[in-house]
Amino acid sequence: MVIKSGCRVEWRAGGSPNTPMLWEYVAGGPVVNSGSSSQTVLDMLHNHSWLLRLLVLPAALAIIPSAVLAEDVRPRTVTVSGTGEVAAEPDLARVTLGAEARRPTLAEARAEVAATIDRVLKITRDLRIDPKQVNATRVQVQPEYNWNPKDRKRTLLGYIVSRQVQVELRDLEQLGPLLERSVDAGVNQVGDPMLDSSRRKDLEREAMTKAVEDARLNAETLARAAGAKLGPVRMLNGGASGPPMPMYRVQAAMADAAAPPPPEATYQPGEMKFNANVSAEYDLIVSP
């Protein structure tokens, strides 16, 4: 058979029934010219069944090895999870201290709050807290009204002014004195001190390392139980967590600002837990 580019295909063979034929592509589909008659390709394939088998056999042979090959190369894997935990003592504390005043005039409320915040800022200086770790820029002002449903009018009662100071402590020994002196200075709003570590990133990475080791041990256990060996890792993902920890004992003690502050021994930071979780997929090596 001779295949030419374009729209013509020639078949040349000797002997009956393989008489010389010419294939042409015309509008409506391919036809076969053989002598004085013309046949469609389907007619020709019907009359020459050996040609149909010749065309179908290579395609069938190409499909069978592909299916067998796909079955042979399907990976054998094991999927596991792992956990890791690292404990460390916090060395940072973030504290929010606030003062709020209700007075008939805005000037009176602002003056009272400003005096309290000035005393708090002096306390931070006395404790030698770095001024860069003290933020006293948040101020809120809200008018207070009384609504009279009879005449459907509201009456101005006064103003509510509040201001907050956010302090980051690098020395936890300063936490007790800061809270106690601030309450004595007139602070009537104390947020939960949030504990953290300056080594957070390193501790999270250490927890992730332990989680990966735990996942590999789990995979080795499963592989050994299945009579296989563990191959290289194919997939690995995960992360770590260790949010700042509130000191709930401080919160309970400061719920009533008028109550005397607890002794410094109450402020025990304890330990922080940094946790990590990973999932991994390993290859399994099965002996033949």
C-alpha cells in the first residue's frame, strides 16, 4: 500500500481479488475506484474482510499492553498521620489596661480618664518597661441618652469616655506589679493577660519535626505488619498551632476592679503547649 499526502491513497497489488484500486476522497465520504465501478469504503471492507482484520489487529495489540502496564505500575502506598507536642515556659505577656468614666460633660469624662492613663504610663516607666512596648492611642467617646417614650424625645445624660493601654512585657516578673499598681491608680478595665513565647516559630518547627517522626514510625509499623518495607515519602502536609494562653486566674481576680489585687504569687504562667499534626503518604516496597 502506498500512502500519499493530500486526499489520495493508492492501492497497488497483483492477483485477484486484489485488482488495482484507487481511493479518492470526495464530498460525502471516501469512495474506491476499481476499473469501471465505484465502491464505498464500507463495501470494500465487507468484500475484503482480511483488510478489516489487518486494520483492527494493530489497534487491539496496542490497547492490551497499555492496560497490563497500568496495572503493573500502580503504586503501593500507605497513608498515616502523626502528632507532635512541645512544652515551653512563656516569656512574653500582653496586657490591656483601661479606664472608663461617665460624667455629665465631655470635658469632665476626658479629664478623669486622662489622669488615670497618665498614672498608668508613669507606672510603666517606673517598672522600666520599654516605651516601644506600650501603646496608649485607643480612645472611645460615646454620648449617653435617656429616651422618654411619652413625648418620644431623648435627653442627653452625659458622656462615656474610655481609653486603653496595651503593654507587652518581656519580663513576666513585672506582670504582678503592673496589674496591682494599675488598679490602685484607677484602672477599672483589665483584659486577660495573654502569654506567649519569643521562640514561637522555633517551638512550632520542633513540634512539626516530632509529628513527622511520629508519622514515619506509624508507617514503619504498618509496613512491617504487612510484610513490606517502607519506601520514600510521596506526600507530606501539616502544620503547628500554639495560640497565646490567657491567664484565667488573673481574669477572675480582676473581675471586680474594686477588690484588692491578689498577691504576686497568684500570677503563675505555667507551661505553653505547641502542637503539630501531619499526614504523610509513603511508598511500600514489596518483595517479589
